[in-house]
Amino acid sequence: MSIPEVPSVPESQDLRGLARGLRQLFEIAARTLTDESGPSALALRVTEHLGCELTAVVPVTERFPSWEHVNIQRGVDAYLAAHRSDAWFGVSGLGHRPREDMLSLINMPSPFGGLRPGAASYGIAAVGPDRSAEVVMFGLVTSTAPDGTPVVIGIRNESQFGSPFCNLEVLAADQRTATATRDEIGHLMRAHDVFRGQVLSFTVSEHHGNELVSFLPRPAVTAKDVVLPAGTLEHIEQHIIGVADWSQELLSAGQHLKRGLLLHGPPGTGKTHTVRYLTGRLADCTVILLTGLSIRFIDQAAALARRLQPSVVVLEDVDLVALDRDYSPGGQPLLFSLLEAMDGIGTDADVTFVLTTNRADLLEVALADRPGRIDLAVEIPRPDAQCRERLLRVYARDLVLDADLGEVVTGTEGVTASFIKEMIRRTVLVSLRAGERPPVLRDSHFTEVLAEMNGERHALTRSLLGSGTGTGPEEYAERGPAARPAPVRHRRRY
């Protein structure tokens, strides 16, 4: 019995030839079907409105980051409110065609692609920290240009297919008409910008690593909540808010508005809390927060800040990217982006850069010393005795207090605001465990908590709270001098 031969695998060259032949066959079939059936229902809807053949339609497209989608929708809605328009419609049988523009989809042959007018698709986009609005994900609408000429306006969000972009497309019988319509929508986008006056944060989405803008609630921090050495907060306010109050007069006198503030000091002393106060104080100002990995978006943040001025760009822990070149051979790419963004914003812009750092000594000299980048550097030190008492009263203001604050102040020498805040929390827990309802802050509770927090086991905890040494007299913490741990020195972060 003979064994049938196994057919040999075709050569790759033969397979390519077969593929080319099949492609030509499909193209011929598509042209034939198009000639027989004529334009699709979708194409007819567009061309009948524009009053021209499909081959004469001109598309004008502008591509935006996906986080601008809500502003595109606002601009288009405002435009349609001022011009004649019909209902939004979509494309039925579209399928997955992420790289096709509107005109290509409309031009697709009807029997071959099966595309016809259908329902537009919608989604939800944030317009504030706790508000959202409906947006068109993919859709077209017939309208008129500023001069009354017919146009078709389309919105397509590509992020659902992987690309972090959103397209605004205008179809018209000539380019000038389409461009004029797009420009008017762009003007309305800026006039109705949802980001203006908001607190924003650039983040990275896990979905395709998209660049996103999140809305944050504006902090409600009063001047009484900010405990700094006498005159420090007033000095900061005068530099940041005082310039804004005299912006027009300064410009008339030929003076620049752009300014930079550097808040430096040990961790936990209140730099971020001061920034939160400024954010709440500047209620009509747009605030853009960059921290950690999001500092990579400094170029986008700077452009947004100039667009939405008066504005503030906050860069927290800037020493993580702005190390002196002596400590980072070759420099830091993010450092160069930061310097260029601060220089490129323009001296006439009412934009403030607020930088915080735990290591001012490691900052790039060009960043820290050059006027126009940083105009004011303010140290936020560890609180002295007077500030520690104020902090204790701030953090314990809603609690029952039965303790000698003078003793607690003495026992917390050298600590930070973060240390005191955590100490209050732990003291409340001690009181609750003792069965006190409501909790009462007693001398014995403070003694127990300070003994624990100053113990050798908690050296790292003290360092993380910004307090690197043992604190307080031994009699208050009920331990001898030998029990006090050696100072924990901060290591340089390279």
C-alpha cells in the first residue's frame, strides 16, 4: 500500500504572488460593485447636504490629546447653538477601523463595506471634580459655516481604539469654508474651556499609558491652618498674590509677571500644606499639579498654564528630577524639559511656578539661582516651640484636651508638623483603647505615645515623618539618656 505524498509547502515568493493577485481581485470587485450600486446612503447624506460630488469634498482635521475631548464637545455645542444644524448621526456597520478618517469611511463602497447612517455613539467626560457631561465618541452633524455655506462636523475619539487622541473633522465643498468653521469652533473651545479656574493634575492611565488630566477639589485650608514662622506666610502671599493684584500696572510699567517660588526644608514641615493653602486662596486661578512621574508632562502643563492664565504650576519634590549635574553625570532629561518650560512660558504671562523640595542643596544651580525661574526661595523649617504649640492646638482643636501643652511642646523639640499630626492620632488611639468615649488627650497618653515614637525601633518612622532625632527630655518620655537613639541622617538620593 503506497503512502500518499505530503504536499510541499509553497515558496514564500509564490505566496506573495498569490496575495497580490487576491488583493487585485478584491479591488476589481469593489470598483465593480461601486460602479453598479453608486454612492452609499452615508455618502448621499453628506453630498446632498454639501451640494457637491464626493470627490470634491475637502476634509479639514485637527487632532487633540484625548483629555481635550470635553473641550472639543463644548466648542462644537456652542457652535451648533449659533448655527443651523440637525441631529447627530453615526455610521452603521462601522466595525473596527481605527485609522480611517471620516471621508474615507464615507467613501467606502456600500455593498462592500455596508456603511450607512446610524446612531452616533456617546460617552461621559469629567467637567469638574464631581461633575461630568455627555460627549460624542463618534458622530457627524450637518450644519453651516460662519458664512452660511453647508458643512458637516465630525468628532471621533481614537482612545477607544488605543491612540490617546480625539479628532475634530470638518467636511465642506472647499477648504476655506472648512477651515473657517474649524477656527470658529477652536475659538469657542477656548471661550468655554472646562479647565479654566480648576485644580488639575496630570496622571498616567493604565490603559495604553495615556496622558490624562484629572480634576481635583480645591482645598479648604485657612491661614490659621498653616503654621509657619512669623511673617513667612505673608511674605509668600505677597510674592504670589501681590503680583497678581497689580498685574496690569506691572505690565504697563514694563515689568514681567511670571514668577517662581521655591519652598524648601525637611520632609514633613508643611511645604505641601502651604501649597494647599495657596491653591485655596487663589480661588479664580487655574492650578496644575505635577508630582512624581507626572513631572514628565511639564511641557503640556506649561502650555496649558499659559492658555489658562492666571495660573499656577506646582511641581512637588522637584529634587527628584532636578539634581545638580555633579550628582547626575550627563544631566537629567526632565531637568532640561523643566528649565525650557519655565523659560518658554514668556515673561508677560501671569503664570507662577511653585516648586517644593527636601534637598535645596542638590538642585541645579541654573534652576535655583537664575532670576525669572525662581524669584523667591523660602525655607520651611522644623517648628520652634511657639509653632509646635500652635500645631498642637490646630490638630487637637476638635478634641477634649486634659494635658499640659507646655510639657508636650518641650517633649517634641526638633520634630516636624507631620510628626505632631501623627502623635495626636496615636494619642487618640491610646485614649480609645483605654475606654474613653469621647477620647481625651491626657498627659499620660502623650507620655506613652512619645516613648513609643522615640524608641529605637521607630528610628525609620521618625525619619519618614521628617524628624531624624530622638526628642524631648528623658523625664518626660520616662527613659534615660542612654535610651535616646542616635540621629538619623538623611542620605543623598541619586
